[in-house]
Amino acid sequence: VRLGVAVVNLPFVSPGYLAKQAASLDVLSGGRHDLGLGIGWMPQEFALTRPGSVKGVSPRCSTTSTGTRWSAHPTRTRRPRWPGPRRSCTNSRQQQRNGGNAVKAVRFTEYGSEDVLQVVDVPKPVPGPGEVLVQVKAAGINPGEAKIRQGLLHSRWPATFPSGEGSDLAGVVAEAGPGVTGFAEGDEVLGYTDNRASHAEFVLAEAQNLTAKPPGVPWEAAGALSVAGATAYAAVRAVALDSGDTLVVAGAAGGVGCVAVQLARLAEATVIGLASQGNHGWLSGRGVIPVSYGDGVADRIRGAAGKVDAFIDTVGAGYVELALELGVEPSRVDTIVNFGAVEKYGVKADGNAAGASAGVLAELAGLIAAGRLEVPIAATFPLAQVQDAYRRLAVGHILGKIVLLP
């Protein structure tokens, strides 16, 4: 198993710039065969606005009695999900403005292994204008957080100690800040924070990064949805699936891959999922053709489906080259890992930033509530066992997501 680092694309620069500068490492992707983050889709019914056909418009779906229906909505420019460097948690707005009550949060004061993670008392945050204080019920963990904590991304996003961590979140609104009209105390929400802070009992999030949690969505799935779901959404959309197309997903049982294969099936594509043998049963149960990776994988793919129309790479390790070997057009290959291939071959690199929005999360949560999408949960851990959660993540070959339950 080769461990790689995936990349989040910046919506305001070209893929070529991403390839040259690596300006937006998708630190939220693990690059394992069964653990990756990915990217979004566009079924045949929305052929009018396939990627690039209508400037400033992206697909939006709603679940109806007849299936998933799409409409157009304006996109908005988003900043990178992991800007840096971050301010020290003790000097941040969350620490300076506190309600006088101590709450638990994950912190680390130096780079290192899981052992540097500590759960400590911090002042309870108070929301400012446009912010919402959320009592966290569930928060997913992601490989990029481990890379930051290990110092592997110090040159791009250095940590300022003591540092918090975490992006994904779901919970109950404890307080809405000045100017917030869409949320009130007691509302159940899901979303994300860009401030490395969701692994805590309470977290501040911008109101625009939250959406209502449907009653039928479990807390664990809601808290694990943001990073993996938005990335998968963007990736499937990038390869522009039509009904009857054949798509290959490398890392099909990982955090991104397991969502991407389901979205592709909703678009009525034939889906081949590359994964370890232990995850083949789950893939088969979702209408995906499972194929083991490793030597001879190209022949196994051809034997399973013949012609391949599109390819999503959440792993790296030569999968872009495999896609081209299989005859896939570069414009229908999307990678969240191999950004050198973007410039070299002209493939796409749509990742988390291309899909991250409260609107997208609302659509995905609606699919979960309707029973049309699943976020498999490999394991849950209490906040006090955050070290054990990341040790399990480091083992790899998990199905879906690992979630903290503060």
C-alpha cells in the first residue's frame, strides 16, 4: 500500500497552476487504496450544464418520488479549505472571547505521533458576527489532519502551537452570533470549520458553512460527511457521467471512494471499484463491480467491463497512467492525488474545494435521509480516545470513516 497526499484545488486558479505550484494540497486525503478523498457528478438529466458549458453554474439535486432531479444554481468562489499558517489556539478569537466555562478540546503543542494529542480544558468559545457555536455530537477524522500534526505539511501549512484540529462536524446549535438569522439555539446542524477546531465539545463555525441535519441522518454519518462527501461530489461531477457510462474508482472503499461509487450509481453508470478483497462484499451490495488492485489490474478491469469511459483516482500510485492505458480521455480522468499528471496529461483535479458548500452538504444529507446514500462508519471513539482513533486510521484499509463522539 502506497501512502500519498491528495490535493484540494483552488477554484480561482487553473489546474495547470495547481500542477506547477501544488498550491492546494488536499491534506484531507490519505492516498491509500482503501482510504481516499475525492470529488462530484452530473447525470444525463442535467446534460445542459455539463462542466464548462455554462459559466458560473453547477448542478444541484433534490430527491423526488421519481428519482434525483437536478437544477442550476450559481457557484461562489471559495477560499482554500486549509489556509495557513494558523494562529495559536490560545491567541485566537475563540480563546480571547470566552463564556467563562471550561470545555474539552483536542490540542497538540509539538509535531509528532498520535502521542502528542491531548484533550485539555479550554475556554468555551463565544460566537462573533456571522458565527454559530455548535455543541459537537460527532466529528470525522481525516488523514490530512494526521499529516499536519506530524509536520509533513509544515512548509505549506505550519501549525502554531498549541494547535487544535478537525474540520468535519455535526451537532446542536448552542448560540447564534450577531447577524445570524438562519440558525437558532437547539437546531441540529452539520457542516465544517476551516479553523482546525471541530475535535472538541464546542466549536465555532461560520453560519454559511452549516446546514440543517435531516432527522433521519445519524449523528455519525452527519459528522463524517463534509470532507469526504464534498470531495466525492466534485470528482463525480468532474468526469461528466452519462447513463450507461463505465467508471472506475481507485480507492473505492475509502472515505471519498465509498461516496463516489454511490453517486455514480445514482447517475446510472456502471461502476468498477478497486479495493482490497475484504471490502468487495460492501461494494457488490451497492451495485458496484469490485476488482482487486495490484499486478494485472488492467486486465481484470477489461475483463469486468470492457470499455472504460471515466476514471476517478483517490490513491495516486500510477492510477492516472492506468486510466490512460485503458483508453479514457484525459478530460474524463479526475485525480485528487497526482497533480503532476494534470499538467503532464491534461487530466482534471477537482477536489474538496470544488464541492465544499453548505448547499452541497444539504443535497448529500437529503440523499442519506432518503436512503439513497450511505456513509459507512468503520469505528467511533470518544473524544478522550482521540489517540486511538488516529492509530486506527494509520492502519489503513478501513471501510468509510472514523468518527469522534465528544
